[in-house]
Amino acid sequence: MPLVSVLTAAHADRAPLLPATGDSLAAQVLPAGWELEWIIEEDGPEPVLAPVAAAFPQASHRALGARMGVASTRNLALARARGDLVHVLDSDDLLAPGGLATVIDAFERHPDIGWVAGQADNLMPDGSRVAFEPLSPTGRVEAGAVNDYVLEHGRGPFHPAGLTVRTDLARAVGGWAALPRAEDMALVVAVAELAAGYHTPEVTWLYRQHPGQMTRGDDWPDLDPACWQAIRQRIESMRKWGKGV
Amino acid sequence: MPLLSIITAAHAGRADFLPSTGESVASQELPPGWELEWLVQEDGSEPHLAEIVETVPQARYHANGQQRGIADTRNLALSRARGDLVRTLDSDDLLLPGALAGPIERFAEHPELHWVATRPKYLDRDGTWFTYFLLLPTGIVRPRVVGDYLMRHRMCPLHCAGLTMRTASVRALGGWAANPRTEDIELLAALSELTLGYLEPEESWIYRMHDGQTVHDPAWGSNLVGTSYLMVHNRILAIRERV
């Protein structure tokens, strides 16, 4: 039975938001024959999310007992994923109705692709959804095209938070990168250099706008340039070498 | 002019060790035409190693300004590297004379190499020396040899703290991994699956044992060690699946 593993790195502050994330997952209707598991990896020394996770039969919660940061936490979730596909879902975001079915359908229609990037609506504090235009054309994306965009524009052609990747491809490139910022784009550029993908025109996830978002922290921009430098260097090095898994 | 970039991740707790580490860098003799830069990246929200580092002419210092851990810190140093080769040097260790020349010569003799490993000389807390056991034959290390050993023994057959690697190859693999306990072993595992390496018989650095070592922290030896090796194992298998 094919399985998709939904990976959620969470921490104690997300306790009020995580039930809605779980509800959005429980409401997913998957293509015939598919199943899902929800891997919740809790970062931080004082875990509190086990009771939240227990309300969802597909959830498997593990507390790390120490502060590891989001990249290591996601990689620890990746280490115990049993699915053929891994879908990342942030602990404050929601899946859109039908989101996972759209993603799985893309993999079934394009058997050679390695990844699928989803589209998001912003989810506003009052519960309303606000659509925004995709940053780049949707549909099939050939290997290397994402990185042409990154090198030209200095940012990604889609938001990396709604990504689904073949599990072995994610593991081969080392998963999320050890960078203080943009650790997810550093993963995207590696898989998108090695494999074609698909950028869905359909909305697959909802991006919750709230004051506790990590990108809103005061110190957020400081290390950004160095991390984007590392991402450009990864692309250029992969192209020079012709390898990179 | 070819350049070698030494990468040292440091933190405030290493202020007593770092001057001698810096002296061991400054006194290195390189093959003709080679230069080095010493990239010191300080982790932590209250940096204070700048003055120590700046006494070394080849040093280029930068502070994270926040606590990030060793893999992020090494990767931030890697983003500043200008050399074709990077060499790791821990902030509490010392390079022995000729430590850099040996690996540089090996790369020149064997242009197909992507990494060269060397041996440490262990200095115990009571001042006694002991030898680091080699678990692989010295010389050329073919792809998969390190990975086979890692998967069979759940132990790295080389010491990762004295590696010299092609900068571009490290970058292509994403640098040190976001892996809580074996970030450097995972990098070597990926690199050694895909490329040829070399294991030098000579000792090239002094591994100083002391009470402040991260590995002596009781929290270090938690169940995260097992999961960290599982991540290495998964990566090796995934690379073999795809290559």
C-alpha cells in the first residue's frame, strides 16, 4: 500500500495551533489505495504536544528532549518516515482540502518527477483565505529550471513550505540543510537540480499569518545573506561537478 | 595562487585553547605557491574571540551573533571560504608541523581525489599521548568502503576532524548535515560514497582531550546518537539507490 509521510517539526508554543493542523490532515481524502502517516517531531527541552498528537490516529509523536532547531528536527522525522513520499507541513500551517490528493496525482501522472511544490493561500487571523499569484509558472518543471530562477532572482520560484519529495531523494541530498535560514530552500535546490518536478496550480496548503511566525523575529534578516550565498554555492558546485546526491 | 581554507567553528568557552590553535596555524609551511586562510566562525550570542583570532595574520573572523550549533556554524564559515580546498580544525585542537602540506601534495599526486583524511595524535588530560587506531588500510579509499564500514559497525572508520576536502564537493553535498550528533560523519559518508579519497598514515593534528569537550556532556550520549547514525545509514542507502 503506498504511503505518504507528512512531516511536522513542532515545539511547545505551537500547542494551540496544532489541532487545526491535525484536523486539516484528518480531513484529507487520498487517491484509492493511498495511506498517510503524520510524523510529529517535537523540538525543545519541555515537550507538551503528546496529548495533542494522541487525538489523531495517524499521528506518531516523538519528543527530542532538547532544542535542536527546525532542520535537525525535520531530519529526525525524515529518519523514521516509512512512506515513499514525504510531505512537509509546518506546525502552524494547514493542508487545503484535497491538497495531498493533488500532490499524489501529480506524481502518478509524471512518474519521473522527484518533487512537487504546492500552492498556498494566506490564512489570515480572522480565518479568511487570501489568494496570491504564483511566483513562477505552474506545471511541470524540468531539472535545473528552479535553480536558473534562483540564480537570476535571488529567491525561490515558490514557497518551499508545501513541498513533497520522494523519500529516497530527500535522504540522498541530506535532507534539510544545516543553515540558520532558508534550510528548506537549500533542500529544494538540491532535489530540483537532480530531478524534474511539478508546481501545482491548485492550492494545496494554507499559510497561516500570525505574530508567532519564525520569520517575524527581530533577528531574522541578519544571517540571510550568508545562507543565500551558501545556496548559490550549492547550485554552482553541483553544476560544476555534475553530481550532488 | 592556490588557497586552502581552514574552517574552525568556535565558541566563547574555547578562549583558553584558541591562541595555541592559532599559533599552530600560523606556523604551517605550505608547498610552494600555496596560501592559507583561517576562517574562524564563532557560535553564540555573546561573542568574544575576535581579539584572540586577529593576532593570526591569515585569520578571517566572523561571529554568528546567536547560538546555532556546530553544523550551522561550520556551514557559515564554508560560505566564506575562498579556497579550492577546505580543512577542518576544531577550536581545541592543534595542527602538527606539515599538517597541511601532506594532504595538498596528495591532491597534486592524485587529481581524482576529493578528500584526504589524516590521523590525530591524542593528548590525554594527564599529559600522556596515545595513538589513534586506523580501521582502514592507508592509501586510496574507494567509493563505498567507508559506507560499508559505517553500516556494518555503526562507527566511523576515520577521524572526521582532520579532513581536507574539495570545497566545491562539500558545497554540492550541502556541507555539514543537520544531524544532531554525527553531522561530520554524514558529510564524509555522502562524499565517500561518490568520490575517491585517501587515508594518510601520518599523524597531522593533536586531539586535545579535556573536560570541556562536547562529547563529555552527559546529554551528548543520549538516544539521539542512535538516530543520528540511522540518518547516516539512510543517506548511504538512498545514494546507492539513486546513483
